[in-house]
Amino acid sequence: MIRTRLTRRLPAAALAAGLALAVAACGGGSTDSAETAQQAAAQLDPNADLTKQSLTVTVWDGYTPKELQDMVKRDLKISKLDVTLHDTNEVAMTKLTAGGDSGIDVAFVSGQYAQALNEQGLLEPIHAELIPNLANLYPEATQLAYDKGNKFSVPYTWGTTGICYRSDLVKQEPTSWNDILKPPSWAEKKVTMMTTERWLALPALKSLGYSVNTDKDDEIAKAKELLIEAKPRLLAYDDLTFGDRLIKGEAVMAEAWDGWCPTTDEKQNIKFVVPKEGSDLWVDTMVIMKTSKNKEAAHAFINYILSPDVHRWAAENINYMVPNKAAMDKVKIVPGSLLGTKPADLLNGESIIDIGQASTKYGRLAAEIKAE
């Protein structure tokens, strides 16, 4: 199984502030009314000649098959597919919120960013009649907090965050976020945590019983105290190579996104657990820009991605679950894989949503923790 290292959530230092400013600068209004959406739907032709349309897609490197361009041209007959890459949500947002027509038709962004784009009126409503493969989604994938009913986005991958650990090196298996925030003496300097703003705060917020989406200053301050206290006990902050550190035995526990926890390593000694205090539900999505001049082709593209034999690629090659039942039914689950996690269990996690200007509080939190 190919394990692609992606940096889709790793922000630059001013991610939160940059996002808020970029989106605000675009002006725009709130989400379209049902009437406006119906009017827009009437303007789309389900029988449009796709050979006269082209597409530009922005996506994380390694997040779709390398052959996607040839596949789409062959199967959809569109005239041209250009794929541009972004390595972070911030880079994608810079492209999409620069003002005017970005030239992007379809964008892959995380759920809270799709929500932010939609709240500024930058997204085309999803016209379900042009995407029959929406029927392949799990029912749970239509009830995501940032976009219930998939009105402006279509989920591509989803997962959660927990503790990835060496079962043969821990004296007691972890069950709580406090196991990495306040590790026992045998685990000191053998624990890693992530620095991406919302995920840096997550263990502390959850251990305190707070929402991962809190914007309350006092709660964020208490989380900061826990994180500062934890810092001297850590081996490192590591968003990318914690799996390698676990395999080598340098680390015994790591805060991790489920798909990056190498539970399928041949030694089968690496496990993953969602702490008892709970965790998140993260989702990466596909959205169509309102400025797209190729909206029929954009819908056809998303419908194509939702084809079981296409969508299964993400699970089999980047080890992330896809919210597509028809696709997951075709995936061979190897020993130790987390791909068998049930959608209902994923929905036990708290969806990360856009919290507007309050996002800057998490940017400041991360900067202050790093400076300590």
C-alpha cells in the first residue's frame, strides 16, 4: 500500500489571520437562498456537450491518481483537464479568494474552509440531479455539521484524530489525551504532538471537556496552560514524521490523524486509539466555484470521482477512509488497517467547523506555544 505524505493541513504561521482577511476582502454575501439555487439549477444543462468544456482543478499533491487527467478526458470526453497543486488549505484559499475569477472550477479543501467560502457567496450550489453518484455516499456523509445535506460541498475523505502508539513499548496502553499531555515518567521525551493550530489545541480542549470549536477566551487560555505544561515532556512537535519515529522506536506515543498512523506496518506493533474524552471528525471536500464557466463539466467531474472504482483509490493509496459506501465495499481491508472504521463511529467525533475571525485565536495560541 502506498503511503503518501500529504501536508494539506499544515498552515503557514498566519493561516487563520490570512484566511479571515482574504475571505473578507472578497466581499460577497451569505449562502444562496433556495430560490436562487433553483434559478441557478435551471441554467445548467444536464445534456451539455462536455467536449466543449474544460476544467481546472486545484488539489493536494498525491491526493488523486496521477492518471486522473487521462482518465477524465477518456471517460468524460471533456476537452481539457488542468490540475494545479496546493500543499496547504491556506495556499488554496489564496488562489480562491484573490478576487475576480480565479480560473479554478473545482477545488479540494477541508470542510471548514468550504464553509468559509460558501458563507462569502463564492461557491456554486451542488445540483444533485447532475451528480447521481451522490447515492453512493454513506447516509452519515450527508449530515456533516459544516454542510448538512451537501448543499455546497461533496466529501472526498474523512477521518479522526487520536493517539498512535507502540503497543510493545508502552507500559500501559493510552486511553486519555492526558496520557500525552501529562505522560508517565517512562514516556517523557518519547511523545509527539502536532502543531497545526486546531489540532495543537485539540488534546487540551478535549481533556478539559471543551468543544474543539470553542471561541471562548477563558477556555483557550486554560488549554494554553496545559499545552505549555506539556511542552517540556515532549520529544517533538511533529505533523509529518511521527509514524517514522514510532516505527524506529524514538517515540512511543504520538498525536496522529488516523490515516497516518502506520498500523499496517509489518511488525503489527503500532495501534491507534481515540481517547475517552472524544476527538474530532475532519473532512476534505470538493467544491465548485461560482465563477466557473464549466459548471456542467465540474458536476460531471465530481460525479466521476464518486464512481466506486475511482473513489476507492484514495482509501487504497493514501490510507484515508472515503465517505463512499460503494467504493469502500470494494476496498480490501488489510490486517491492522483502520479503513474498517464504521461511519457511525466517525460521527462520534466533533466536526471541525469554520469559526470566522475567532480562528485567529488559534493562530496566536500556536505562535505563543512555539515561543515558550
